[in-house]
Amino acid sequence: MEVKIPESWKNKLSDEFEKPYFTNLVDFVKKEYKQHTVFPPGKEIFNAFDHCAFDQVKVVIIGQDPYHGPGQANGLCFSVRDGVRKPPSLLNIFKEINSDLGKEIPASGNLERWAEQGVLLLNATLTVRASTPGSHQNKGWEEFTDAVIKSISENRKGVVFLLWGAYAQKKGAIINNDKHLVLKSAHPSPFAAHRGFFGNQHFSKTNEYLRSRGEKEIDW
């Protein structure tokens, strides 16, 4: 099956595109876009991959669902478009960066600038029906994004995985801890951030690790 995803990823994931689950997933997603309002826009479904080539991945952040409100989702987990109000979890991420690194909270919640530096902002589920969180879960996306994580774990070395919350930590169980740095904490949502996300210093720890490997750190 022909999937519009950059060659660097296609080379690693082509086997997935031929599996029955992926064929069924594509049929489901196409039907959803025809019959309902679905986010992100179709051309942005693989935005995380478009902005971050396989061999350039330095950091992986795992989210769950795209935002389901109008104009929010842009295909990158936790990210919103320029000019869109920052959701609470994203605001808490910026607050921790401010506390950890002393960086000002930016005006825009668009995280494309992170992706361009090698941060793969991967949602477990890449599409969602408007105003219906979880509506595209258990349709095949999770199997596909598991394959993405597995491929990075097996074929790369020295990647930082940021696993925030129980869902991301369970999904990250397949990561080889001997080859990569895996950092875990509570989720940045308002319900959990005070239980260990604030103060996790994941951003400075990530940069310290990258520096130790002779790599350019991330400008968070």
C-alpha cells in the first residue's frame, strides 16, 4: 500500500503498510474523514514524521490522542497551531521548561520548531473525530505507532524517550533501556502535573545526555 510518509520512515515501516490491520485502518480513517469532521487535517496525519527524519531522531515524546477541538491539532503531540490558545498540558510543559532551564514561555504553542531539531512528537493514535476523544483508538493506530517505537529502539542508539504518564510508560515498555535513555514521570495534565511532572527536569537531563554523546542539544 502506498502511504505518503517520508522515505526515511517508509524504508523502516514498509512491512507495516502491507499488514491486514493497516489496510483496515486506512479504510476506517478514509470513511471517517468522509462522514465526520476529523483532526488533524488529512495532509497532517503524518506531520510528526514529515518534520523529523528517522536518522535525525534525538528525542521521542509519546502522547495519546490528537486534540479534538477545532483548529488545535497539527499532527504533533501536545502541539497546537500558531495563534491557538495553549491547552493546559502544553502550558504545564512550558512551565516546567521555564523552571528547569529558565526559558520564557513562548507566545506560540506550535512545536514544529522542536520537531525540526529531532524531537519526534508521536501520538499513539494519529487521528480523532471532532469533540470525541478516544474515537479512533483500537482501530490500528496503536499497532502502527508501536512499530515506530520498536524500529527506533532497535535501529538507533542513544535516543531519549520521554514517557509522561502511565499510558506512555506502558507503550514504552518495548524500548531497549540499555541502548537509550528513558525518562519517566507523571503526565503534564492539570490532574497529574503536581504528582511528579513539575520538577522532573527532563529537559535539562535530555540536553545533558545529548551533550555527553557529542550531539547538539535541543533548544526547548
